[in-house]
Amino acid sequence: MLYKKSIPQIIEEAKETGEHTLKRTLSATGLVALGVGAIVGAGLFSLTGIAAAENAGPAVLLSFIIAAVACSFAGLCYAEFASMIPVAGSAYTYSYATMGEFIAWIIGWDLVLEYALASATVAVSWSQYFNELLSTFNVSIPEQFLKGPWEGGMVNLPAIVIVCLLSVLLMRGTKESTTVNNLLVILKVTVVLIFIALGWRFIDPANHTPFIPDNPAEEMVKSGELGLWAFLTGQHFGEFGISGILRAAGVLFFAFIGFDAVSTAAQEAKDPKRTMPIGIIGSLIICTILYVLFAYVLTGLEHYTLFKDNAKPVSTAFAKTGYTFLNTALTLTIIAGYTSVILVMLLGQSRVFYSMSKDGLLPKIFSDLSKNRTPWKTNFIFMIFVSLFAGFVPISDLGHMVSIGTLFAFALVCLGILVLRKTSPELERPFKTPFVPLVPILGILVCGILMASLPVESWERLAGWLLLGLVIYFFYGKKHSKLRESEAGKKS
């Protein structure tokens, strides 16, 4: 039997109040800030220059728009689910209602790869920028405390410290955590806007010419000198031209990942049926506008070719303005960006495990709440888990696991919309994904293509992780499932 939770049952759970439930403190503005906090990280400052130099040139801003549209397919599906089922748990809860307990477990377990390991990945980079900030004051952290043992060091100590500090903040309460996140978001958005405003008047139109650099191989395909398959599989695909814009869009897709963390806070939102779609879609729109303007100014200040193999393309471009004193502010902004990403990812992970524990699929310890009504034991457990990964595992291994876990979750949420529209068309939908089935199908295709582009090792690690999850499910989760107990009680 396929054990599914009914939508009305989940909605009733969402209406529960009292000291054993999460506290509703988040407004629409707070949810948008959560989304922006999770999306805008240092990827904006590094990926933009890389994609421009290697793939798209000044047309990288078109790549951002394409990536945003691709990401919005999943975002619109998340918004429909979040308005219908306003409970913590995100894709896990949505899968429970559409595809049953077994798939829900898989996606809940998979979300550890997105939220927990994303926190660890970002913490590793955070430590490098923190050390760079210290160096401006002639202070530095010994090299052996900035890298794990597999990278020639002993432990990444700053990464461990930031994970622990933010976990403690989350234990104190959602309101306190979101206040800190709002301040960090204000800081980093302000500096990005300052960069755009100050840099705009120094833009050299010559740097935007040609707007789309030529890819000679594309002309060879048109003339028949080069076969289409040879072009698609050769080294010239993705080197500027239309193919370069598309390749850059694939790279920049990951600059938008994080909006789904908003949906994990649904049970802490005020009027979630109205505010959840605003939080998810609003954060995507705001970030897209910032990204496009930022890319336009960056490629206008310096020629895109100067960003190749450049670790600090933003500093290189901003030097054109003469406002070099803001370079420290940019570093501080990157640190703020990373900090808010870690904070939101840790919050998202704890809420997913809270929901799984409430359903009996994980031990009760994961849904125990403190007097501040936060799942503090889950926060503590993941503080240990994430800090160990951040302190000792190489960032490249972590990054690929995060990518494949996130895309897998996106694809299942899009599939869930297709299933629910077919099986329960009568349900109230405060927000409806437009152009169904086209949008969910496109979302699945985009995620599938990007997953296929990841290294074989990523698939092997995903398979290993899911295998471990299945062992836990069959030996614990299945036996303690409250839904199964309820169904068994009805039969007896």
C-alpha cells in the first residue's frame, strides 16, 4: 500500500498552536529576506566574472535572465505547494502528500545534502574570506587551521566556529535569527547597490562591444563545415556565441539556489497562504534584478577578458572607479552573504528533520522544542555534523553533493505538482502554478539536464547516501511511522 498523507490532514496539522508547535513570527518581508539571504552569496562576486570570461562575455546578463527563468519553473511549483500546505518540511512534506511515504523519506534524506552540506560548503569559503579580512589589519590565521587534512592542513577552524555560532543563534529563536539575517541582507544588498550606483558612471561602452562575442564554430555549423553533433560535443561549444550564453546560464543556475529554503519556514509564517508565494517568488525577482544590473556594471567597467583566471574580478573592475577603499567593504559583504546563507540553510535543515520526526520517521529528539519553541536538539546535532564536514572535508567534494541533492529535490517538487493536479484537482490553491503541465515539465527537464552534467562521482555519492537512508528507513522509520500506525488502527 502506498501510504500518503491527505492534504486536509496536513492543513489541520498546520493549524495547531501551543508550546509544542513552531511559533509564527515571519511576515512576507521576513520571508523575502530569508530567500535573498539564502540566494545572494559570494557566487555573485565570483561566478559572474568566470561566466563572462569563459562563456558569455558581456551577454552574461542574458545568461542570468535565462538561469532565472529556468529556476523559476521550480520556484513556481514550490510556491503552489507552500500556499496549499503551509507546514515545515518543504519538498519532504509535498512528496508525502503526492507520492507517498517512501518517496517522502528519500527526498527528506536527500535534503540533508542540500541544506546541511550547503552550510558546510559555504562555511569553508567563509573562512577564506574571513582570513582575507583579517589580513587587511595585518592579522592572519595559520595555514594549517584554514584547511582540512586532505588539503594539507589540520582543520578549518574558522568554518567550525561560524557554524557553531549560527547554530547557537538558531537555538535562541527564529525571531532572533531572522533579525540577524535581515541585517546581513540589508548590508550585502546595500553594498551591491553601491557598487552598481558608483560603477555605473564609469562604464565604458567599448567594453560591451561586441555584446555577444563570436564563436567561429557556430558559423561553421551554419555553413555545414562542422557537424552539429561534433560542435555540441567539442571544445568550442560554450565558448561565446549563443552556446556560450546557454553554457553560462547552466553555471549561473546555481547562483539562484536557496529560494526553496523559504518553504521550510512555512509553519513559522504569518498568513502563509498569502506570504509564502510572496517570499519565494519575490526573492527570486529581487535577486534576478540585482544580478543583471551587477553583471552589466561589472562587464562595463573592465573588458571581460581580464576576468579570466582572476580570483577577484569585482576588485579588478571596481579599481576603475578609484573608490578602492570600498574593496574592504566588498570583502565584508561577501562574508555577510556567506553568513546569511549558512544561517538559512541550517534553519531549513532543522525544519525538515522536525517534520520527519513529527511523522515518526525519525526519533522524537528531532522534534523536541525549547522554551523558545525551536527544535534546539536538532540544531545542536547538526551543529556537530555540519561543523565536522566543514572542518575536515574538501570543498570540491561537498559542492557537487549539494548540487545533485538540490536538483533532485527540485525535480521531485515539479513532479509533485503534476501528480496533485491529476489526483486532487478540487483542492483549494491560493497560488496556482501557471501553464501546467508545461512549467513543471520544463522544471524537470532543466534539473535533469543539469544533473546529467555533474561528474559521475556525484551520482555515486548520491547513490551511497540514499542507500544509507534506505537502511535507516526500513530499520527505523517504517516501523515507527505514525501514518502507518494510524492506518493499522483503522483496519483493526
